[in-house]
Amino acid sequence: MDIWFILRFIFLTFLIILGVFFFTFFVVLRIVRRYYKFPIPAFMTRLIDNPIRRKFIQKPETVAKRMNLEPGMIVVEIGPGKGSYTKSLAKSVLPDGKVYAIDIQESIIKRLKKRIEKEKIENIIPKIDDAYNLSLEDESVDRVLMIACLPEIPDPIRVLKEIKRVLKPNGLVSLSEMLPDPDYPRRKTEKKWAKKAGFELDAQFGNWFIYQLNFKKM
């Protein structure tokens, strides 16, 4: 028998087994996450926020551009991870704008503080905060960004209502999701959450695999 045929057969079999394993793992994890919500561990952000994603799939510059940012704006990012998208937001609102990078996990905020200190970025303000009760004044924020974060939270509608409270009358909240996130919701699900919280769709981008939705106050 041709040795190359055997090698190809072994390689194909390996790929099939690997694919079945990851598919099973994804399905089980999605079931678990449906009934037990918890923040993604800090170490997982390094896997999620990888160079391939940032360069080819979900570019930080593109995400920021879609939010119609302007110099001087006040922006909030809930769930900033490593801060790659936070940096793009901060650059877009220079020279006088600020970005509040908010997370409930102290480890993520500590790591982000070290990064911005090292890179000498002065208009990013990392802070530990509760998305249900943001320590921000009413109608004090121009834009809010949440990437693969809202569906992790047990009560997403309550979070959106809190975001509505801090947004200015002409403010926007931008939600972005991507497969294979185990918490990935369909577009219509996030649109339903937003409507119940008092938002209406302003713009949408992407496809079934990855999307970004902008909402404004009704």
C-alpha cells in the first residue's frame, strides 16, 4: 500500500477526531454556560484576544470606526480583556477624550494598568466596577462598548438599562459577538435584549459568524 496514502489517512483521521473533540467540548461548555454564568477567567482573555483575531477577524480599528467616535468623547468599555480594543478607542478620542475600562475582576484591571503604564497611555482609566451599578453620573458617557461580554452576565437587560442611564441622549452602546464563544447569542437575541432595555437599532455590521450592533436610546 502507498505510504503516502496511509499517512494521508492517518492525518485525516486525526483531524476528524480533533474536530469531534472540539465540537463536543464547545457543545458541553455552551450548555454549562447557559445555566451557570460566571466571568471568563483572566487567563482565557489571552487566548481570546490573539493576533489572528485582531489582524484578520475583528480589527480594533474597525470596531472603533464603526462607533463614530470623535475627539473629546467619554467612552466606557465593559470587559476590556488585554486592552487591545481599549487602546483603539483611546486613540480615536484624543486629545481630550477618555476611556474608562471597567471589569469586575481585579486581576484584569491590574494587568491592564501595568500595560498602559508601560506604554504611557494617559487617557485610559482602568477601574473595578459593577456593570449592574456603574459608578458614573447620569448621562455622562458618549459611547459604551462590550465585546463578547454581555452574554456572560446573568441579567443582560439589567446591564443595558444601567448603560442607558449613563449614556447621553445622543449616545450609543455597541455590542459585538463572535463564534466560537460559548456564550455567543444570535443577533435577534441581543436586539430583543436591547429593545426591552429601551434601545433601538442604529447600525449593524458583520455576519452570522461575527457581528457588531450599535443601539441608541428610544
